[in-house]
Amino acid sequence: MDKFQSKLEGILMPIGSKIANNKYLKVLQKSFIAVMPLTIAGSIALIISYFPFIDYVVPADVLNEIITFLDAMSSATLSIVALFLAGVIGYYYTRQEEHEGIFGAIVMICCFLIVTPMGWNEEGAFAYIPMTWLGGQGLLTAMIVGFGGGVIYNKLMNSKMTIKLPESVPPMVAEPFKMLIPALATFLVFAAVRYGMSFTSFGDVHTFFFNVFQTPLMALGTSLPASIIIVVFIQVLWFMGLHGQNIAGSVMTPIWNAAMIANLTAVQSGQSPQYIFTGQFFTGFIWMQFVSLIVACLISAKSEQLKAVGKLSIGSACFNISEPIVFGSPVVLNFMLLIPLDNGCLCACDLGIHAVRIMPLSIRCRYSLDNTSIDFRLVDYWFTNGSSCTNCQCYYWNIYLLTICKNV
């Protein structure tokens, strides 16, 4: 057992450490957290507009007025979230390189708009920017532009290709001049990319990335096999003492968010949501595994220590903060808990799929909540997938698998 454990540590610890400390993933994680209030606000507006069975209790003319009133909120948030993301990535990446973050954000927003198709009037003059690529469909392009443009801009900022004014000039005047040449060079690079893509069959950068990369990645990342691998991988990371959700989320959040926004857009346009495995699916069904461990400790643990740890962990668990039970039980390096936790999460995943598929509500996976929102999951997942009954079953199976474990 010790040899196996040491071998597992030697394989997984370096991988988890590299993922957790990767500067690009750190920037990406911070960026998605920064735009989260926008997705929450837009989601709330959509929930009110398209609440289940609201058309049975609210007159049609009143409901149409409500939808018209609230659609502006979702259009100003979810429909242009890619534009915000490009700017936020530029901000955090530039700050990480120890330059003025706000200038990095402005440059990346401009770069994103440079590669975005424009609308022209009959006279051939610029008239508008279509919102097609400013929302969920443009997320991958926003990330690539944010990081690609950020690297170019900051490398030039670190070089001698800047305008340096005398020290007597105030910093608020000197900084804009310092970033002028790097910003201009970055714009030229993306303008050249836009011009080059116009000669291809795709026509523009957004169409290329969406068709070649984003659509296949979303199909792969939101599939059942990928979700099973993610669930097992997260539990193994917790077993190794690493924060499984944070590490896996750094990689998967872009895919899950793109799928969530695609579902939101579909619901807004009166279509059926396409993706089951979004961040909300995992929040509602999978991340509750340690709540089940707390319940198992309280109802069946023979150890007074485990019972005490379970009682102390109840409060934080209501906000999906599981560290007290994880390190107090402990889950770390505990083979007796690794297998039942893995199996419990897989049961929850399977039951969650059936719940989503059989539930007739059109509200599937379209409510965005912060992971630490007060989250007695029976309430939370009714909003996300409309099935509290199956959520109870997930709790049951998680608790059952944990109570049969001798360690508990």
C-alpha cells in the first residue's frame, strides 16, 4: 500500500502542482471570476423572463412587457461576455507582467474588435458591430486574443520599443505614451490576421476558431466520458491534498461557461438547451460529495473525532466550503474514502443525467451561481436543472457508499 501510495504521489503531485501554478491558467481563472457577476445578473434576468410555467399565471401582454424590459439586461451582459473576457484577460495578464493593467485591457478589447466582423451600410461605411461573436460563440477567440495579444503587447513593453519621456513628466502623462508603440504594433498584428483570414473559406477569425476548435472542444468536454474522467481526477487530486475543483476548473471552466452561455442563448431564442454537462451540473450534483461525507460522519461514525469534525463542518458546507471535512476527516491520503467518494460522485453523475433528460422544464442548466452561494443543493439545482428529487437520490447514494466504508 505504501509503495502504491508513493508511486501515485510521484505521478500526480508534479502534474497537479504544474497545473495549479501555471500563470496562464491563473489569469484565466481570475478572468472568469471577474466576469461571473455579469453571467449571474444576466441569468437572473432570464430566469424571471422564462420562469417555468410563468405563462400560466401571468397574462401574455404583461409577460411580453417583462421580457422586453429584462432582455436588455441579458443582452448587455451575457450577449457580450466575450468582449469583457478579452479585456479582463488583458488586464490580469498585463498586471502579472508588472505593467499598467487598464492599458492592457483596453488594448485587448481593441484587438478583439479588430478581428470581429463589422457591419457596413449601403454606402460602404461602418455602421454597427454584430453581436453574433460577442457572446458565448466568441469565448475561445476572446481567450486566444487576450493571451496572444497580451504576450505581444507585454514583450514590447519590456523591450526598448517604447516612448520614454523625461522623469519630470508626471506618470499619468508618461504611461500612455509608453504604451503607444506596443499597442500600435499589437493592433497591426491582429489587423494582418484579420486581413489574411478574409482570403480563407472561413472568412474571419471567429468562424475559424468556432468551427475548428470551440465546437469540437465543447462537444468533447461536455461529453459523458470526459465528465467521468474529470470527476475521478478531481477526487484523486483531493486524495493527494490538492484542491481538485480549482485545478480541474482552471482547465474546464472555459468549456463549461461556453456551454452554459450557449444554453442561455438557446433558451432566450426559444430553443431547447443543448448541453447537459455545464458548470451548473457539477455544482448541483457533483460538488456535494463532501456534504454527504459530513452526513455520514454524523449518522454512522464510531469515532468521536469524526463526529466532532462533521458538526464543525456543517456551517461551511452550506456555502460549499469543504476544507474542514476534507482535512479533518481526513480525505487526504485516505484510501478508505477515495473509492466510496469516487463511486458516489459517479452515481450522482449518472442520476443527474437521467434527471436532466426526463425533466420537461426548459430551464435546464441556465442559472449561474457562485460556488460559495448558500447551496443546500435541493434548492440550488431546482433552479439549474429542475430536479430536487433526483438530487435527494444523489445524496442518498453518496451517504450510503460512505457509511459502508469501515473508516467512517
